Amino acid sequence: MKKFKPDFINGISIKNNNEIILPKIIKSEVNLLVLPFFTLERKDKRLRTEYREITKRGDPKKEKVWNVSANPEYGYPGPFDREVHKSIEQIISEILKEEGKIKNPIPFSIYNLCNRIEITTGGKNYHRVKEALEKIQMTGIKSEKAFYHKGKKEWISSVFSLYDGVIFRGEQLEDGSITEINLLYLSDIYLQNLNSFNIKSIDYTYWRSLESKIASRLYEILGVKFYGIRNKKECFIRYKYSTLCQLLPLTPYRYISQAKRQLNLGNDKLKDTGFISKFEWSENGKKDWLIYYWPGERAKKEMKNGQAKQLDLKEDNYLTGSDDIGKKIDVKKQPDSDHNNDLINKIVDLNVSKITATRLVKKYNHKAI
């Protein structure tokens, strides 16, 4: 088995004498941006979250179900665990950018994760981060046609978790050796979708600025759903209040005045920061209501940038005039002098991995790029 050293992590995540450079943009798996997993309130003591939706894919109508169940001994993942997972997503994003692919296991440092979350690195927080990783691993997911597997191009029914395993430094590996560093194993389904680029860019700086957990969660959901209305006459997203409570997730209230107090702090924050231009409530029977959201300038800019960042996935549709048609190029064997570093850096700035950017520059006409 490969022997992992702490230097690997330092090379990716720590720069300038252990100063953590937090990324502005991170990559998040699309299903997990929309479907619920973490609770938003520390006082929420649930052990289970369920989301149900009637779909119109084909005939007759079908129901998709997403169920998240906690291990009672560990408890349900909450706001702090959500922060820890976001720091893991930072590491995933950095690996994707540098190498273009995620492989198990992923080395990590708890000290590094504490710095990313911007909490002290003392013993108490060390144990909190460790417990958060274990809690996420022990939380089960059951999908009944609710999770889209991009590699298979189908909505799958499966039981899985986000993490298949977490091995901490000093523990024994399968081959009997003792690991010198912490290792995280992502589940196959999660890993496959990351490597199939079923991901969306998240403005991590903006996400962190949203002190309201409801606002940051709405940012995740609406950021995905706004893409579906880019070319439609209806330029808004509409949710039933009860549906939105399942997705966030939150406990729904009986009266609209209570529901507005519950959600409008987050709604107002997104409006004040330009992610939505406006939102409206309307009656939808006595026991439920509709909420409408219109994209703001920040959301529109993200969608525009997102289209540019998908260049590497559809390159043959855009980049004609290759200098080396039909010729396979081993980029690793090419000397640096053959690369147009300025152009490579510009493509990397669009969150394309350096390996992909280098290949594009070698393969295609530079004016076309």
C-alpha cells in the first residue's frame, strides 16, 4: 500500500509558512446541493430526514424518495458538521483543479481542517472535527430514484453514505501497517459523480459571509435551480413552503406569519446581497403557501461564469482548428517551453484543472481557445 506522508497535504493546502489560503470557489456535487443532509439548527434533535417528490418522468407519475438516517450513537449531522464537510469539499476542489480526478484515499490533517473552518486548533476542536467526520460516515442515505448518477445517466435507487471510511493517524491499515496521516475514503457513488463532473461552483467567500444558515442553504438550492430557467419565459423559481422545509430541512409552521418569520431573514439576506432580485409569498390553500424567487445580478453572473467553466466538457463543440488533429499528445513528456503558460493560467482561472488546461492548449488553436 502507498505510504502517505504529511508533506502531501502541506503541498496542496498550506502555503506561506502554514498559512491557510481559503479558496474563493469550491466545487460541490449537484445532488448534495439540492437534497437535504445536514440540519441547520443545533437544537434540532432529529434522527431522520425525508424528502419526497412526485416526478413526471414518463407515464405514470413516479415518486422519488430521499431518506437520511443518523446512527443514534453518533447523532444527526448538524451545522458544525456541515462546516467540516465544506472544508473537505475545499480539499476535493483543490485536487480536482491540480490533478483533474479524485482518488481514494484522500489524505488530510485535522489541524488543516480547523484552520480552514477558522477555529482554534486546541484539543477540544480537534475532537469535535474528528467526531464530525465519524458522524458523517455513520449517517446513511437511501435513494429511491432521487439521486442522479451522471456516469450511468440515470436516477438511481441505492443505499450509501458520503464517506466509506475515515482512518486516523496511528491506526492500523488493512495490510497491517500503521498510517502516518489521516485518510478519508469517499463512497463510490459520491466519488464517481465528482469524477464525472456532476459539480457546481460555489462562491465560498459569499457562502461564508451568509451568517444565516437558511440563507446559505437557499443559496445552494436556488443556485442549482436557477440554471433550469435560463431560457424559459418564466424567469422565477416556485416552491411550496412544505417542500422547501423538506429540502432545507426545517420543521414547518402552521401559520403563514410564523413561516415568514422563519424564512424571511434568509430571504432578505439573499436579496440584500444581490443573489435574488425579489421574492414573494402567495396563498396555496389553508395549510400551505407558495414562495417565488427571481434571480438577482449575483446569480446571473454565476450562471454566466458557469457556462464558460463547462468549456472543457464540450470542447469539440467550440474548439475547432486543432494544431494536432488525430494525434495523441502526452502532455507530461512535453517541455515547459512548448506550453503557452499565460493561456494555461487564464483557463485555470476559470476553475478548469491544470491538466485539462494544458491539454487544451497543446491540442487546440490558441485563437479558438
